Amino acid sequence: MAHAESAAAPAILSEVKPAELPRATLVENHRSFSWITDKICGIIEGKTPGWWWVCFALACFVASWTVAGITYLVATGVGVWGHANPVNWAWDIVNFVFWIGIGHAGTLISAILCLLRQKWRTSINRAAEAMTIFAVVCAGIFPVFHVGRVWFAWYLFPIPNANEIWQNFRSPLEWDVFAVSTYGTVSVLFWYVGLIPDLAILRDRFFKAGNKVRSFLYGLFAMGWRGANRHWSNYEMAYLVLAGISTPLVLSVHTIVSFDFAVSLLPGWHTTIFPPYFVAGAIFSGFGMVLTLMLPLRAVFKLEDLITQYHIDCMCKITLATGTIVGYAYGMEFFIAWYGANPNEGFAFINRAFGHYAWAYWIMISCNVITPQFFWFKAVRNNTAVVWVLSIFVNVGMWFERFVIIVTSLARDFLPSSWGYYSPSIVEIFTFFGTFGVFSVLFLLFIRFLPIMPMAEIKGVMPQADPHAGHDHH
Amino acid sequence: MAASSHGVIATFDTSADIYHAAQKVRDAGYKFWDCITPCPVHGLDGAMGVKRSKVPRFSLTGGILGFTTGMSMIWFTGAYDYQLIVGGKPLFSPMFAFPVSYELTILLTAFFTIGGMFFLNGLPMHYHPVLKSDHIHAGLDDKFLIVIEARDPQFDAAATKALLAEIGGKDITEIED
């Protein structure tokens, strides 16, 4: 019997065809290396398109709102914002956390996906890292000006001063200073290291084209890169180490941002779920912003061969996964508020959902919990316009999440006699919306003057870069 | 000729070609030579006989320095130079000093990693004979190049060119120093 089975098994097995699971193609249409170079350098070398000037002018106009709002604040005082007891943190900190969170997707793509060998990251990582840096710039504006007398902002750093007193390193706010400044610095360095081989290509192309000035400028930052393999060897190792340290960095930054709240005693803030919940939310919002930025870029520059449907699918799935984690965290907060049997905490959460700010809470729930669920469906992921609209909802929802956490908890704090209702002042509103202009100005300059995709990295994941091309020669 | 020559450069079309060519140049015993590629080619380090990069040693130094800087700065500022009493808590504890030290670990690791990479690569070096060659543009675009330098003890213009031709190199030319 046993013999018969073992004899029969191979016969059956020979008929069983294991499923062919080909690796997703990262660059469509069998493009060559030089097509990649020409495509991406062509964006920089070509004439500035008309739409770029229109967008740039508009972005400068919107950015001027932030400049005007900040100038008025510095000239008058921080009272021009709508903060008043008990809500002393409001839009400024909401905006700070919102922008910092957006940055996290860039670092996730460049660092975590690099360690996980997700090769699809290569075509989106440059633009996503640029997004990170510009988002950190926008984020930094708010806490710096919220200190009131901004000319004393250097007190945040341990620099000896006339009072001979040092910073209180027990404070999560001081941790935040180090976390955010390290994050900004390391993001810039990581981005720059990635740019070096591409800047060298631009240096040589502009030199050949006879544009000595631009060749000099790109060459200055290319550091004399010449593509030597002994250099690549150190470069790749440095890149791997940077990815390795950026991974704990990105997780720690939003963890420390969440400590700003979680370490306080305020009901609604004082919860241990905050660090993972904030990190998931940050990545969720960041991928929302990556989709918001990359889909128009893909359409305008005709990059469909480089940002394929597979890339969009991957981004949508990460948005779905992190959005679902965020939804779980919302539920878990309520569960713990009930299970913890602390009446004040219970009140804080019931008040969030059904109190004066219920409108904000339900915007948050619909944008963050319901929106990503559409990404379960392939038809939705395949429809670029729908994905883009949904990504906007993610951005809106994540802004409201921070608003709900910060403002509803403060507006109903310990003393009912001091309860209040916060509304932003016109200065705050313009300052915040202006930061979208600041971000857009920086991003437009980036797509005009720097390669929006890492050419060397894309070439590295193409079949032509593999000396063994499917079969092993070792 | 020898004084003004930097070396000989040859072009290869595919990553497989340069991979096999690199093995042969390595086996021929050359020391001062390099491959120029538009992107890192997997396995080329082994084919060339390049040892594992030393960048992580710099990274580790930076990390240790960052962590100790953080811990000692916080101890010095809060517990030694100006004793800051907050809530009756101990003047120093590694617990509250950890987040800042952690961030400084990462910051200094990044500085040392990138600095170490530049140092080991001898960059920035804005002048280099290879950069004057017309080949370099193709080498960063879609071709693969091998440069054998004249300072290599085995270098002999005619023999080296013959070797490069034998292993499939095209467009073999000499680079001026």
C-alpha cells in the first residue's frame, strides 16, 4: 500500500505545475539605461514648462501668507493666535505634528524599505525624501514661533547663556528638540548621499552641452564622483548603514513627538498606546502625501514606465495597512478608557466623540478609518484619479486627528470652571495654509533643478545591472 | 609616454561582460585598477577582489561617541555644572537621559558614516584624469568601463591593451594624466 502510494506520488507530481510567480517588473517596456538617464535628466535640461511658472507663482503667493502671519506675530506677540486658557496648544502644535508625520513616509521608503529589500522603492524614494525635508521645514516653523520671543529660540539648545542655567533634559519637549533636529539633519544627509551619483551625471551632461556654469554647480556637489567600483563599495556600505540608523530614527521621532503628550497627566493624552499609534499614523499620512505628490508628477512627466501600477498598488496597500492600525488604535483608546475605569478618562473620550468637537472627531473617523478601506479593491487602486482623491482625504483626516487629540483634551481639562472652546484666529489660519505654499515652492524648485528619481538606484534594480541575469555564474 | 599616461581605459557593454572581465584582470595580478559603472553591480566587488568596506568602523566610532556625548552632557549640565532640581527627582538618571543620547548616537553615526565614506573614497576630488576622458559620460550612463592605471607595477601599455582586448574590451584608449 505504502509502496503503491510512493510510486504513484511522483507521477501525480509531474502533472502538478507549481504556480509561476514572476517578480514584478519595476521598469516597464524593457527600457535601457540611457533611456532612464535621458528621461530624468531631460526634465532638468528641458525648457521650464509654462505650468511650472504658474504653479510657482501661485505657490509663492500662498507662501507669502505664512511670511505675513509670522511677521505679524513677531511684531505683535503670540497672542495674535487664538490660544487662550485652557487651550494653550492648538493649531501650531497640530500643524507641527501634521507636517512631521508627513515626513515619515519619506524616511520609511528610503530606510525601512531599503532594509527590507523592497526594490520598488527606488523610483519614488528621491521625491519622497525631498518631501520629508520640506515637511520638516514646514513643521519647524510652528514650535519655533510658538515660543513667543523667537529671538530666544536658541535657548532650546544647550548653549551656555548669561543665566548659566541649562535645559531641563527630563522634559519630552527637550527630547523633541533633539529628535526633530537630528531627523532633519540625517534626512538631508541621506538625501544628499543618494544624489551624489546623479549629480555627477548632470555635471558631465551639462559639460558636454557647453553649459559651464551649471556643470560647475552640479559638479561642486557631486564631489568629483566618477562611478568607480571601489567607491561604490564604500558608498553602498555607507548607504546601508544610513538606512540602518534611519530606521530607529524614524520610529523614535514620532515616538518622542507622542511623548510630548503621553508623558503629561492630561486625560486623553496620558496613554501608553501613543508611540506606536503616532508612528502608524505618521506613515499613513506620509503615504497619503506621497500619493498626492507622485500621481500628478507621474502624469505630467509621463513617468508611467517608472512609477508603474505595481508601485501604486504597493503604496495603496501600505496606506491601507497603516490606516487600519490607526483605526484599531482609535478603538483601543476607547476600550482602555472604559476598561481603566477612570471616570475622567472615560469622559475625555466620550466628549471627543459626542462633545463640542464631535464634528472634528467624525471627520477624522471618516477620513482615516473609512477612506483607506477602499484600497482593498483592485478597481480602486487601478483608478489613479480615485486614488489621488482618497489620498487627499487621508491628508485631511490626519490633520484632524492631531486637532482632535490636542484641542478636545485641553478644552475640557481638570477644572470645569476653566473649560473653553477654541477657535483659530485669522492669523493662524493664514499661517497654516501658507505652509502649503512654502512646501510647494520648495518642491517645485526640487523638481526643476534636481533629478526627481535616483537614476543610479533605478538602474541597479533593472535586469541589465545583474551580471548573472537569471543564472548563476559563481 | 609613461610619465604623462594615467592608464588605459576600455569599454564593455553589459554588466556580465565587465563582471567576467574584472575576474580576469584580477587574476592577471593588477592592483591599481578600477571598474566604472553607472550603478553598483552585484558581485563585482568579489570579481575585482575588493575587500569588505571599512565604513562601518567609522559608523561605530560615531555611534559610541554620540551616546557618550549625550549621557555626559546631560550629567554635566544638570547634575554637575548647575544642579537643576525638578520635582525632587534624582539629578541624573540614564532613563531620562536616554532619548537625547539615542538621537545623538544616530546623529554622530550619520556624520561619521558619511565622513568615513568620503575619506575612504578620497572624495571630494574634483580633478581626476578619468573625468577628462570622453568615456566617463558613457560610464555613468549605460556603459561599463575598466581603467588600469599606469602606476601599477604590472602595467605595460602594449601588454595591458592586449589583455583588455582579449577579455572583450572595446574602444581601448590611453588616458593622459
